[in-house]
Amino acid sequence: MKSKRNKKSAQKSRKSSKKEYVIDLTTLKSNILKAMKKQKRLGYSSRTLLRELNLKNKKAKRQIEEALEALLQEEAVYLTETGRFKSSNEAPATAVATIDHVNFRFAFGIVEGLENDVRIDAKDLNGAIDGDTVEIEVFDPHHGVHPEGVVVKILKRKREIIVGTVKVSDQFAFVIPDSKRIHMDIYVPKNKLKEAQTGEKVLVKITQWAANNRKPEGVVTEVLGKAGEHQTEMHAIMAEFDLPYQFPKNILSAAKRIQATIKPEEVAKRRDMRKVTTFTIDPVDAKDFDDALSIQKLANGHWEIGIHIADVTHYVKPRTLLEKEAYQRATSVYLVDRVVPMLPERLSNELCSLRPHEDKLTFSAVLELDEEANIVKEWFGRTIIHSDRRFAYEEAQEVIETGKGDFVQEIRLLNELAYHLREKRFAEGAISFETMEVRFQLDEEGTPISVVPKVRKDAHKLIEEFMLLANKRVATFIYNKRKADPRYTMVYRIHDAPDPEKLQTFATFVQKFGYQITTKGKKMSGSFNRMVERMDGKAEQNFLQNLAIRTMSKAKYTTEARGHFGLAFEHYTHFTSPIRRYPDMMVHRLLQHYLDDKKSVDKETYEEKCKHSSEMEKRAADAERASIKYKQVEFMKLADEKAFKGIVTGLTEFGIYVEIVETKCEGMVRMSDIEADFFELDAENYRVIGKQTGKVIAFGDEVDVRVKETNLARRTIDLVFEEDFRQVKSVNGAKKATVQKKRERRNTKRTKKR
């Protein structure tokens, strides 16, 4: 009896101890408001607050509800539309962001200075699309490291005209955007189609943006032509990236009015180098030659090397129409079949092009080098030159290899000096990344008939080394002036060190291929270069180098002298291509400004120009990639039905990315198209594993694939594994044979009846 009584007493004691948990209401209210300082996008429920305050029993839940009711009465908190609570005193942080709409489910808001991008659910974009500048409310991360956000105001639309393909129905029409980053079709009334038909590419101007679950609405402003045709697709790409088709008439007229004659008084202001041996080395199909090299031996046995750059700013003056147009474009864009130039042809191909046997105005870095390519003396200033010969890269390479041809001694000597310069760069920590690039041979209709890898030989590297040297020395010259007077504003090309976490992730990944890289200190670049040497010619070379480049920081223009990590230069700029890059024009002007001992220019003005130039450079790169991707898809569409060797370059839950070795085109094998097994992603080990067979497909694996389907509009290639293709073909073949036999038997019966 006593034992039972004690047991009941103990149980009663435990129950009463649970009920005895009491918290002062004032303290609880205070704790709730403190917890709510941590901003949550959806707000707080009573259950969320229980977790936040580490309270667990039922009475605590009732007390929290009482405290919330009291706080509501006091207007210290308020209820959201979803029935959750937020603090009235804690307004969410706001920020200006650029929308990066990565997929149909969510986007990222890129906020300058914020370590992690802000994740924004598609429903919280409030009509914003990719590239728009918006104001967002920023909340603490719910899961992971990314803060959450909601768009509250659209500050600037990136585009109001969108390119896409028309689909017409009985009552209305839609335009399906070409851009993979615009995830909404655009509604177009049938009377606003401008007679566009289903399957045609058009430009559509948005008249009403998406809101309250309604699609955006627009009107067709231009019909580009039938989707899939070369000219239509190239114009569509230009429209997608807002690239101009041509120069306005007033710009062409301004260029035409420029005098070609070089006046004697202009020559008198310059260093005359017309009698020094000078030549250009460029691609065989180049029309604008913006750099030339001169060489002469000095009495002391050293070599005087002149790096001569077209003096564009002599012709394009500040505050002129030509200057404004050059700034807006900021860079020339090189699509697969055309160039969208920064300057009109009158300037780029005529006045400023360093054509042979013509006097040309240049801005030069003249360097005295010893036989080891050490700089003994340097001079910068405006010059006049006379090019003796125009070499294509292939011609210069033949001179280097055979020792025969025009200016053989000069070219081979320059090549030796370039070798010394390259060795010094790598010894000082430069990283060697040479990704495989391809070019297309097109027929008269613009159809790709072959894909040819671009091969970089000594002639290419020779020019590259001297251009790098000129850029480095100009930047260093101005920086040394800046040390004496920090107000000297300059445009630099910088490249920051990579993010340590990304670098470690890459180092862990390449270990699976047998490569070791050091992620810290001066030994890092050497280990990278040894990896590059070891992977040369191997199947994984191209995609690993591309992955390494993505691991690195992005180079950009700025007035801050932060150095160039990849080149291992303390100071670097862009001086050598003013025909096709606006930053080089800025550098020319600044260099002459300081050579004339004038005061520094306004830093903020130039920083804004640097930012614009970096943005336009990215746009150009994206457009170039889009045009290459389109031609790759078109080429694979026309390829014969055959198996291709491929390398696995990416893995997701829904598919396996494969780069075809022969053409460097990347496509996807969708998981749903793999007949042999059901594969699951093992993300940590960069592989997928078959659920039934245990078969592993990993990054870098060699596979045999065939083209299943190409989509020119979306620029995608669907692939299937060769084994699945044979299996499907075998099944289909058996089905066809069975059908054929049935037909034969049926025909035989009919014949007998007759």
C-alpha cells in the first residue's frame, strides 16, 4: 500500500511541477519583442516564438498567446495578411538590388556590398524581371546563408522591349521570351500583333507589367522573321541583349566630317617613329588594326621596343556625339557572323586602323629592354608611325617556325623576348588559363558547316605579352605619380583573389581527378599551373579549366588600384585596344592629362564610367556566348546521326550535362531519358548512382551520346546515352518488324479470298 501511495505521490508531484511553470507577462512581452528584432519574411506564429524562446509546455503556449494579444492591444505588434505577427517598431531593412532570375521558382537580389545574395520567391517579385533594379525588404535567412527578400518597388526597368516567338490562338496570342531568365509569357491582343504568325520571332513592347498573378501585356513592334533562320536569330540575339543594329545617321555624318589629313603642326607635337621598323600581327580576317610593334637595336646593345596603339582620342573628342556614342556602347561585340562595333567604320577601319604603308597617329609605350627582357628605360607619349607590313598570325607563326620570310630577325627576337616576359610572369605568380575556344565556318546562308578549335601559338602569345607589358607599365607609371599625390585618378583593370571557400571546394573537386592544388600563399599559382600542364590534352582539360575560371573572381574596371590576381601584377590597366574598348580611351586621356602635369580629374565621375564599362563588357560576353551557343545547337541539329564521345561536365537532379569532345558543344541527358536505371544525385561526391544497378556516372567520365533533339529557340541540345539509343532503336525496330509481318499476313489472307 505504501509503495502504491508513494508512486501516486511521485506522479502527482511530476504533474504539478509541469503546471508550476510560470513566466511573468511583462518579461514575456519583452522577450517576444527582442526575438522579433530578428526579421522574418513571414513573421512569427506562437509556435515559432515557442521555439525562439525555448519554451515547451502547453501553459507557455497559452501565455505567449496572451502576451501577443496584449501586444496587439498596445499596437507593439501587428498581424500580417497570413495571420502572423510582426513588431511595429522593427521595420525590415531595405536595399537596392539587381534581379537575377535564375529559375521559375525564385530569383536572387544582388546587393552591392552584401556577402550573400538575397533569395526572392517568384511570387514576391511583384512584377520585376531579370536585370531590373529594385528596392527590396531584406529578412534574416530561413534556411542556409541567403537572406530572404520581397520586392517593394521597381526603380529601373532593364528592358521594356523583349524578343520572343509568337504563338497565336483563336482569341489572343502569347510571346514566349527567348531569354531563359524571363519566366513569363507575354499576352498580346490579336489586333496588336502587327500580322505576326505563329513561329515568328518578334520584338514586343511591354505596355502593362505583371501584377496580381496576371501575365505582362504588350504590343508587337517589329517582326524579325521566321524562327530558326540565320538572320532572324542573329537579330533576335542582338535585340535580346539590346545591341544596336547600326549607327544613327548623325553619328555617321560626324565620323565622315573628320579630316584624314595629318597636318605638319600635329606631327611636330609628336615623337616621329616613321623610320623605325614597324609591323602589325592580327587575325587573318581583321579589319581594324589597333596595335603595332616597332623594334630597333640601340648603340648600347639593348633593344628599343615600341608598343604603338591607335590614337583614337585624337579623333574622338570629349562631349561630342562620337564620344557619347562610344561611351554608351562601351565595347565592340563579336558575334559569330558579325561585329557590333563601338566606333563607326570610318574610324575603326580607316582613320584609326594602323594599316600598312600609311602614316598613322598613335599613343605609344616605348621601352628599352636588355636581352633578358628587363626594362632599362621607358617613355610614354603621342607618336606618328608608318607600318611596313601587315602580318596575319599564321604568317608570323610560319616566320617563327621556319626562320624564313619578311622581318625574320625582328619577329624571332620579339618572340624570344616574349618568352622571357612570360617566364617572369609565371615566376611572379601568374596563373595560366587557356580555355578551348571554337569558331564556326559558315556558308553563304550563315549555316555552320564545321566547328574549328582556335589554336593559340607563339605568334598569338608574342603579341599578348607585349600588350600585357604596355598595360602593366602604364598603370605602374600613373600609380607611382599617385604615391606622390593620392588625388591622381586612374582607370585600373583589377582582378581580386578568389573566395577561399570556393577555392577550397574546387581543390577538393579536382582531387577526384588526381590533381593537387594549394589554396593558400604564393605556392597557389604554381600548383594551378602544374595542374594545367598535367591536364593538357586530357578529356577533362576544357571543363576543368572553365570550372577553375568560374571559381575565380571576375575582373572589372575601377579607380581603385587593387592589382590583378590572375596576372600577378600589382597594377594593371587597359591601354591597348581603344578602337574596341571605351576604358582604353579613358586611360589614353588620363595618361596624356598627367603627362601634361595637369591636376587630377574627379574620381566619382570616372568610377561611374568604370561601372558602366564593366556592365557593358558583361553584356557583350553574354551576347557572344548566346550567338556561339545558337550556332552550336544549329550545327548539332545538322550533324549526321552518329554517336559522339562526350565528357560529363555537370550533374543535377533532373539531368547530366555532357560536352561533346569533337564539337565542344554541351547538351543534357535528361534523367527521364535514361532507360537502364533510375539515377539519384550524390551531390557531395559529384556523381549520380543507379538505384537498381549501382552504376555510377561522375564528373569527368567519358560517355557515348547521340543527339535526341535540338531546340534553336531555347538554344538547348537534348542528348541520350548510346546504350539507351540502341535499346530504344531495338525496341522500335522489333515493333516495326511485328507491324510489317501483320501487314504481310493480312495482305496474304486478302489475296487468298480474292
